[in-house]
Amino acid sequence: QVQLVESGGGLVQAGGSLRLSCAASERSFNSYSMGWFRQAPGKEREFVAVITWSGGSKNYADSVKGRFTISTDSAKNTVLLQMNSLKPEDTAVYYCAASRKSVSSHATDFHSWGQGTQVTVSS
């Protein structure tokens, strides 16, 4: 099982930016696609973005297209989520996850999850 550790969350004003990072255990990183999900209080966990290990395929939720960018740093075994033009509705706990499928937006296709990092966007 892949070990995942997220970092980079925090409090930011609307319109600001944050960059989330997810460090994956070295041995398994190149075998998986990596995704970001988020869960706001009282809501179900929702898909944010996913990327293949090579970076060749990406997919985004409609709500973040044009504002968020997912990328990988294979040398550091990390996946990054650059979040720009943040809105109060982006407030949530953000989770990194690993999947054996090429590209998926379904949480059930992800078998390893990090502990999450809180992102709070004030209006």
C-alpha cells in the first residue's frame, strides 16, 4: 500500500493561492495515478483532479478547471496541486489518493489515502 502525506494547506483570502503537496512512498509511486479529492463539512467527498504517473493524462472537476493545476515531480515522488483564484466554496479538507487505474474520478478506484490537509478560504 502506498503511504501518502499531504502538506501545504492553510488559511487564505478569496482570490489567493495555495499549493498542496503529496509525498508518496518511493517504491510504489511510479505504479499509480495520483488524485486529489476534497470534503467540506456536511458534504460528501468529491473529486478535484487526477494525473497519471507520467503526467501524460490529467482530468479536473468542472468546478476547478482553469484555476487548479495538478502536476507530478517524479524525482521527489510528489504530486502537487496549485490552486489559484480560490473561492470560499473551495474550503474543505483536501486528500491525496493513489489508484492503480490510469485516470479515474471515482473515489472507489483509489486504494490509498492520505490523512488530509485543511484549506480554508475566507471571503
